[in-house]
Amino acid sequence: MQPTHSSRRILLPVKSWFIALSLASALLLNLVPLGRLPGVPDWVALSLAFWCVHQPLKVGMGAAFFLGLIMDVALGTLMGQHALAYVLLAFAAAGWSRRILWFPLAQQALHVLPMLLAMQLVMLATRMLAGGEFPGVLWFLSSFSAAALWYPATYVLLLPQFQPVERDENRPI
Amino acid sequence: MSVVGHAPPPFFKRGPAPLARLVFFVTVCLVLLVTDLRFHTLEWARVVVATVVWPLQRAAYAPVEAAGGLGQYLSSLATLQGENADLRRRQLATANQLLRQDHLEQENQRLRALLDMKARQPAEGRVAEVLYAARDPFARRVVIDKGTQDGIAAGQAVIDDVGVVGQVTRVFPLMSEVTLLTDKDQAIPVQVQRSGLRAVLAGAGAGSLELKFLAANAEVEPGDILVTSGLDGVYLPGLPVARVVRIDRDQSFSFARIHCAPLAGVERHGHVLVLGGRIAPPAPEEAREPGEKAGKGRRIKRK
């Protein structure tokens, strides 16, 4: 496994406990009550998209569903609102993972942005049908800030898998 | 390739196809959505999960609380002095009314006894602190720090020192959710203080309220104060709710569009008072059918 498919660095295998830890800390970050501050990224969506792109066999729609349910209860939203959006996000991310990983990080972020926006649109449609109020255009800022965080998130979440580069002068490949 | 009787080892087993899994999960989500929206039968699951998640929520709240405490500590002496002076002035201004309150209440009771009317219900309340605004951009809700452990129940009215703030809509063991008046799903029966005209006030989102279903020529003017009418059996009558801000009397519609602003600090945080549940007055004797049970026909309206 490489950081991107065009990279020549080989990564160590991923540890399941680290995936669980990162998703749990993303959940904790999401629970910080910041009210209606615009532009706060949905940390769970970001880390979920990341792991679905990098480890589509380990993290998938099941994890997305349960994280979504916890979010629904913790934020007091409609039951199934986040779950539906996250499941669709996980499906899209896993389906696109082979394509996304061929690109450099900035272009990966450009792939992730429409997925996050579509996730917010799904949530918006759900709540508007249920009779909620329109949260304003600024609410969509959170997708942009999450996509901008794709670059640092990649390095933070892949950190335990990097290994020191060993150069052998006798075998220069 | 495989020898007869020997299946190839399960290298490529990945469970059901992604599309099949997607259809399964989306179906489950849709069922959950409809169940929660139409039948409201998932509250028990919410309470269970919320109780488990509660420590996590408190942990996430700790840094915000600490930052707030630090900000308060650093708030300058001048601000505090100004606030103090303001409070003292307000206390003096209301002292007259406060000192005569007992006297007035007794007089009121005597007069009511004379008129043979039912005594107004005494209000009992529980002070709670607003912890934070719920992070749901589609609704207007706040979380307070008292729950079923402190005797809070869904449906109770929440007020602050100026007027009605909202209503408790969901209760957990250690906290509860208050839907603010400005929420789109929240409605409150009010009457215009000046004319006694009764109407229903509903939230319009974005921090404003709208007086619904009043005829285009209804007797309402900008600046009118709206108070609770008490017809619903939830809110005590006479609590200030909102002030009329603007009226659009368009003759092409049968109803006037009446925009109001809440009086209480609905979108601000601080301490609130959760009023105890109000018992609806029993139906009058003559209204009852002979042989009918006493409790039937009486209902407590929620919302």
C-alpha cells in the first residue's frame, strides 16, 4: 500500500485500533458544542471519507451507518439523517477510491469536495422534507473547510504507517 | 482450474456487492426516518444511546466551558460595574411592584373569591442553566443541565426573567432539550395584551416569530405586546412572549403577515426557569355526559 498509487513509498499495514481511535476522536470533535458557527468541518465525515478511500475493505457502509446514528442522537437531529448521508458518502468514497488514489493530494481534495457537498445536500433535502428551516448558504462552508483539511488529514492519519526510508547503495531500486 | 471436490480458497470473498449493501442501509435509514418523523416511537432508543454517549458529550463540552470561564474571568471590572449599576437600577424600578406584590395577590384572591372564579394556579419552577445551543442547523434548540433526575418532563414551559423562551421537548436523565419559540415547529397560543385578541404565534426561523391566521383587518398594531393566553393548559396565562414588529396587510391574501420579535433572550444563553407542569382545569359539571368517566374528554395539549 502506498500513500497514493503513483508514490514509490511503501506503507506499513494499517492497524484496526488506529482506525477506531481516529473515528472516535473525530466523533468527540464533532460533539464540541460550537453552536451555529459556520465553516466548522464535519470531522466524522472527513475521517470516514478518508478511511473509505484508503481502506475500503475495512471501513465501509456499516461503520458509516453506526457513526451516523450516534451523531443523530448526540446532536438531537432526526433519526437516520446523518446515517443516510454517511452511508451514501461511504458508498461514493469506496467506489471512487481506486480513481482518487492516482491523483496528488490537492486533486484528491477536489474529488472529495463534491462528495461532501452531496452529503450535505442529502441532509438538507431530508430536513427540508421534514419541515426544518433553511440553515443558510454559509452552512455549506463546512464542506469546503473539510476538503481543505484533506491534505493535513492524510499526513496525520497515515502517520503510524510511514516507515523510515532505507537507502541501500548496493541495490538502488 | 479447481480439482473436483475442492473449492478454491476464499481469496476474493468480500461479502455482498456494494450496491446491495447500499440498498440495504438506505432502506434501513429511510425506515428510521419515517418512524421517527411520523410515529415518534424511537425516543426510548434515543434515551439509551444518549445516556451512553453522555460522558463523551461532557468531555467535548469541557474545553468550551473552560474557554467561557476564562473569558468571564478576564472580563473587565468596568463591565461588571456597569452591569451591577444596571441591575441595581432595575431593582429600584421594580421595587415598587415587588413590594406591593403580596398585597396585590391577596387582594386578587379576595376579589376572585367574590367573583367565584377559580384561583389561578401557583407557578412552581426549577432554575436550569442553558449549556449550549444544539448543533443542528435546521432547528432552534438549546440544551439545559436538568433532566428527569430533577423532575423535568417533556412539555413544560421554559421562561427567563423577561418572558417565554420555549418548551421542553425531549428529556434525558441528566439534561433536556428545549425547543425555542423561534423554531419552525413550535407554536404558542397568545393574546394581544391591548385588545385581548387571541391567536397562535409560530416560529418563523432566523430568530423571528409570526402571528398566524389573523384576518387582514385584524386589530393588531406594530408595538403590541403578546402574552400567553393559557388556553392550551401548558403555559400559564399572562406571560409576555413577543412584540409585533411589522405587519404586511396584503389584500390579495386573506390573512395578514404579522412579524414579531421575541421579548425574552431566546437566542441568548444564561439561566432559565422551567415551570412545573400545569394541570388542566377539569371540565365543568354541566358539560359532562351523565355516566361518563370524570377523566374523559379532558386532554392536555402538547405544543
